[in-house]
Amino acid sequence: MEDKPILITVKECSKLLNMGEKIIRKFTKMKGFPAIILPHKILIDKNQLPTWISKNYGTFKN
């Protein structure tokens, strides 16, 4: 297994996608977003992000 984490935080995801943390938190509420939501932490599956983005491109309405 690689040394790089599979699950990343909202802050790390924000940097990776070049988007604000507030938008990433809204994404986590969308059906099918690859995240594990714990009481005090949200972890996002970095490997599933590209698939989710391509399937949901253009569907987010603020």
C-alpha cells in the first residue's frame, strides 16, 4: 500500500480541487459524494473524486 492517504480532509480536498472549503462541505451533502461523515470530521475518498466529478459535472446549484 502507498504511503499517501486514501482519505483526505475537507481542507486537503479544497486545495486539491482549487475550491473553497464551504463548497466542498456542500458537496458532501450531495448524494453519492465519496465521503465518510463522522461526528467531528469529514473524510473524502481521494481516489473516487475524479469519477464523482465526471458524473456530476454541471449539476451543482448553489
